Amino acid sequence: DAIVARVNFFGWSLSGKRSLSEFFYNHLSAGEACNGFADIWFCPLFVGDLAEILVRMLEKGLSGLYHVVGSEALTKYEFGLRIARQFGFDENLVHPISVDGSGLTARRSHNLRLSVHKLSTDLGLDIPGVSTGIAKFYTQFVQGYPQKMRSYAQVNK
């Protein structure tokens, strides 16, 4: 009777350093070069969309295993380029690299793609893609959401 949700999401965090979107934003806004894995495919979903989908799943009484990810697969490098484009940053600061030569200790899968067909069918709706999510991520920035998040973290210290 439970929902097991496999997720991969991005958005603003209390620390400002938790998600891949913040990694790219922080480096690019400072004019710093950063690397993006050109050989790792994933399906990121904006955290606000994730929350809405989870609520809908509960309202519908769903249970079982679901992939609650974005409907679009892209590389982490391409994700960085899209963040750069959305914010008007220099795309040339995002460099494509291979995860295999990155020096990371833990091995990582190159294919993190998951199908949202079951989720979409059971909810009767289209699952948002990464472009929609990045636009919402940007809108939150313009509205001062990251600063609000950090102020909440300061209050709780």
C-alpha cells in the first residue's frame, strides 16, 4: 500500500549547494568554468513538479514502484548548457568531460534514464520535461526564492 518513488530532481536548496542546477548556477554566475559529464544520461525533474506529482499520486491512491523523474533524457553536460542559456551565462564555460576520466572514486552508471510511462498513464497526465523545469527554476531565481530559502535556514540556526 506504499508508493516507492525513484526520483532525480533539481531546484534551490537551503545551502545553495545541493543540486546539480545550483552547481552550474554557482559556477557560471561567478564566471567560472565547470565540467559536465557528456556520457551520463539522466531525466531530471524540477522539485516543484516532483512535489505536485507526489501529491497527485497520493490523491489518486496509487501504490507500487514509480519512476518520478522528468520526461526527457539528456546528458549532465547538456543540462549545464541549458542552465547557462536560461540565465544568459557563457555556455563556453561548461566543458564536456567523461565520467570515466574524472577521477571520481565511485563508479557511476552512464545510463540513468527511467521511463515515466506507467506514472503518466496512471495519473492521466504528461510529465514535465527539463525545459519546463529549468524555466521554473529561473523564475524562482527572479522572484528571489534562493535568498528566501537561505533566510529560512538562518532563522533555524
